[in-house]
Amino acid sequence: MQTNLGDICLFKGQPYAVDDSGRTIRVGPDNSSVQLVAEPLVDGGGLRKLLVESEGDLLLADIHDRLYIDFPCHDPIRIDLFKLNEKEKKWVKLTNLGDRVLFLGECCSFTVSASDLCGSKGNCVILLDNLIESWTKMRPETCILHLDEGRLSLLSDDPEYSNLFWPPPEWIVKSC
């Protein structure tokens, strides 16, 4: 069965890759061995998968885009977050990022402590560049998904976050 590569990242000094089903592998130090570290998501998830390291854990962002899949939601996107359980070789659903702010982008993804962002609150995802096609077709702006409220907003409508980036630095608004 052929699958498409979703994303790659370095985690604990080794390359990890996820396919479009959520199946995740680790490439060995000699670049010739491959080890399965997580089985596919139970329901297959959305059409886009991104990997990101956060405080020593590997996270998976599973992005559902209304442009491609019809789902019961007022917002054009839904993001499910998972944490890798290496022992059980599976992704465990996360409902809260705590103090973390997750930045998801086409070319890079990372997390930051909200307390390091001048008093911003955590538990949210900031979507960079043109990551979500249906959202950027409606509004070509950076947006924030507030996980605790299940609400999507424009960065420009949220002074708590927009003040961090205005004027926006080049690295946050342009693709890598």
C-alpha cells in the first residue's frame, strides 16, 4: 500500500516521518534502518499531518480542511493534536497544550511557552503562511485556533497576540 509523506522533523536527534494516515517512522543513525514508532490514526484523520517537538515530546497536528472534507463545524478547519506514546506505538489525543503556543507553518512548526511571549495565554495554535487553503481563500491572514474555546480568530482581531508581531517580522509572515 502506497502512502504519501506528510511531514518530517528531527526528534531526539533522529529523523521522524509521518505519512497521510498518521503512521510514523524513525530513520536510524546509519540512514538505512527504519523503525515504526506509531501505527496509523484509528480513523485516518484529516488530510494534513505535521510533526513538532514540544518540551521533549513529539506532537502530531492532524489538520482537517473543510475545502476537501465535509465535517460538522462552523470553522473552515479543525485541528486534532496528538502526543506520541513510543512504548505503545500510538498517538494519544491531546485536548490541552497548557502553557504552550503551537506555531504551525508550511516550512516550520514549533512551540513556545506563553509566559515567554509577554503575558499571552497558551493552549492555542497559530497558523502561519498559507497552511490552510480554505481559510486563506476566505481571509489570507494569520489565524489563531483557541483550543480551550474551540474558536478560530484572525491574528489582527486578537491584540493579545497581534501586538507580539506588529509590525510583523519577516520570518513569521513569509514561507521559508
